[in-house]
Amino acid sequence: MDPISVARAPVRIDPARARNGIHALAGAVMLTGKSVICLPDGVHSPDRLDPRVLLPDWSASEIDVLLRTGLFDDIVYTSVRFRHREIRELLSAEWANDLLRQPDGRGRVEQLFFRNSYDEEIIVPRTRPTLTWLILLDDAVRDKALALAPEIASEGGDPSRLPLDVRRTMLRNIVEGIAKEREE
């Protein structure tokens, strides 16, 4: 085979590896708030994510193939974004759920979503959209999130996938919260 044919040989990525890479990118977008991802040979700047840093064991051609999948918008100025916000949020929730299953992962992951502020536990605003999906994947996170803010399940994700008893309790808590606010 001549060198040109070798250079043009299609790069194939194992589906599990691709999923892990996409999860890492979605998690990084969620945590940093940077929605623009550079192609490996693109313009790199502080306001863009560099996938080579996030996927250090990936080749430039593998990253390029990953970023050209249908999950991402068309390339503009050698960079891409996730095509849909909800897909990005679901993927970042799956990334967080994978981390929850690692030894000592629960404490680290919950710190991304829950914090203490002035002796009150709150939901971190930046990660709130991802939390609407994560509550579907992890019961402990769901229970904690719904105890703090029962309305979170109606802000995104797919609340119809919650167990019926959880939806009933959530709706009761929302209505009670509204009634309490009107009394004040």
C-alpha cells in the first residue's frame, strides 16, 4: 500500500471507547461551561475545550472522527458544539453516573451537584440541567435532589421515567411549596 492510501484509511473507534470519549467531553462542557470544542488541528484558545487534554490516550484522527459524528454540529472555525443541549445534558449525566459507580466516586460526584452555602445545602446552578437527567439514573441522587428542590424533575430530563410514587410525592411537595409561599 502506498503512503497516501494508508493516510486515507478510515479510522474506526470501538463503540464503548467512543461512548467514553463522548461522556468525557459532555462532562467537561458541563463543568467548565465552555461549549465549543476544538478539532485536534484547529485553533486552540482559552475559551474552547481542547479534546487532546480530555482524551490523552486518543490519536488526533480518532478525536477528529469522534467530533465529526452526528452528535456535534457542523464544523465552524475548526471547532464544534454538541448538536442538542438535552443530549449533552443526558450524556454528562451518564458520565456522572459512571463516576458514581467507582470506588469513592459518590462523594466526589455529589460535590459537583450539591454544596453547602451559608449552612444551607443547595444545588449547584451550573450542574442543575444535568441533575435533571441524573435523578433518573441514581436513586440516592434523586432522593437528595428532590428533597432540596422537588421542582427540579419538571425542569428537564424525562420525569415520566420516575417511579409513580416519586412523581406523586414530588408533585405534592411542589404544591405544598407554592401554598407555603402564598401564605408568606
